Amino acid sequence: MRLTTSVSVALLGVVSVMGAPTRRQAAQMNLSAEVVSTAGGGIPNSGFPPTLSKSTLNDIQVANFLENLESAFFQAAVTNITTWGTTGFPDDTLDIIRRVAAQEQVHVATFEDILTHFNTEVIPPCQYQFPVTDTASFLKLAQIITSVGIGAVINLAAATSITDPALIQNLASTVTNEARQDAFFRQAALGLVPNPTPQDTQISAIWALNLALPFVVPNSCPLFPQVPIFPAMTVVAPTGNSTGDSGTITFSTTAQVSGDLSIAWINQANLPVFTPVARTLTAGQLTSSIPPGMGGMAFAALVNQTTAKDVATLTTMTLAGPAAVQIS
């Protein structure tokens, strides 16, 4: 059974204003008083920079897309975990998920607020399907989805630090919140330490969107960010909550490729690392090695070049993937 949802990210507004609402007031009205209270706050009231670059607005649209998915996932989870129960997990698991769900609604409203202010189209939610059947599988997937969101916001912050530095405070405060959520999921769901590495891993907006696509019901998106879509790539073996930081790894991919291939790895704030694809085990399966020195969540993609020095360049070389790989 798959958890399927078309949850809207906007709730009925309860904020009263005199006269026609401003854009910011309108955004705040889409968050109920209960959501704001549960989240611990609403959208920031610190104002906007005079301008934002087109590239930043494009990346914020992708962030809006990703936050829609997160918001729908956690809102649906609140209902389902109430039924599934939390036996074997911390007593406050459901309360924490409720808070995360509310915080994700605030994140959605915050990105929508920015896009609306700069006359850029807001990305509406799609319909989603999540391969979860109980609290354990939900929490495990929650950790992956949250790690993807962290990587995407780090990437957005890195880009805006050059083009639009006035947004850094907003983005930095968002990514630290996502990291605290991730720490809970790691410990509660996987039995892993909450803080495995000194840095988290940046991924490109394009990679993040491709990682989200398996959870989107095909043809259900009213508006879709214009980014390249790559053939999927997933981890087949080893199985379990983590792969460890050595040994072999097997991926499954729908890509039709041949020749000299490598797996490109991104982890923490380090340069890409490349490991050769050793052999084809069966149709659509590739095996390689896990490079030493990685930890936490890494991301891997299939490439036929090994010259990239950053994730942006690596994205342009991607043949399939990326895949999220829980190293430790």
C-alpha cells in the first residue's frame, strides 16, 4: 500500500485585516492560527530586498515545489500515524511530526510570499504517492526527503550569497530548522547518531527535483519547474539503514548507457569523488565501490566524465540519478 495524498499546502485563513490585504498579509492568512502556534511562528516580517535575480527566483520556484511535497507528506503523516501508532518510537513522536508539518506549511508560505512579491509564478502542489505503510517506513522516508531539502536549501543559499545576499538570513534559518528535523528522524527511525558529520551535503536544485519525482503522481502538477529530468537511479545493495563507508554498492537505473562509466559522489562540503563502474550485473544494474571518508547522507550519480569540481558542473554531466545513499 502506498500513501497517496493531494493535500493542499494552504489552510483556510483566519487573520483579519482592514481593507484589501497586502501580499504579505494574504500569505499569512493562508496559515491558520493553529498552524502558526504549532510551528512556533509564521512567515518572516523582515521585508524584501529591492530586487532578486532571475536565477534566484527560478531556484525559489524549485524550493517551493520541494516544500509543497514535504508539507503534503507530513500533513498526511499526522493523520496516518494517529492510526498506525508510535509503539517502539519516542513517546512524543506524533507531537514532533505535528510540529514539523506546521513548520513545512510556514516554509511553503514563506517561499510563496517571496515569489508573489516579485511577480513570479507560485508553484501549486501536485498529487503525491509515498511508499510508506507504517510509522517505521514513514520515518525512514522522512529522513531522506528532509536530507534532500537540506541539500537544496544549502545550494540556494550558496547561489544567493553571490547574487542576492539579502536572502541569506531567511535561508540560513530555514536550513537549520530542517537539520533539527533530520536529526530526530535519523535517531528515531534509523537508530543512527543525529549528527554524523560536521557539514551537511549540498545538491543542485535540478538534482533535488529529480530526487523528488518518484513521489509525484504523473501528470498531476498544475505547474512544473523547467529543469532537466534524468533517468532514475536507486540503491539495490547493500540493504539496511546505512551502507557503511567502504565496500561495493549496486545501483539500478533506467538509463541506456555504455562505455567507460563512473559513479560521482557528493558528500559534505567536499569535492566530487569518482569511482569506476566495475561491471554490469544484470540489465539496468551497475556496481561500483563506496569511496572512503564519507559519512551521513551522500548523493551519487552516473557520469562518463570525471572532471567536475563542484555539484553545479556535476549536474551538467549527469547521465542518471542522483541516488540518496545513507552512508552512516
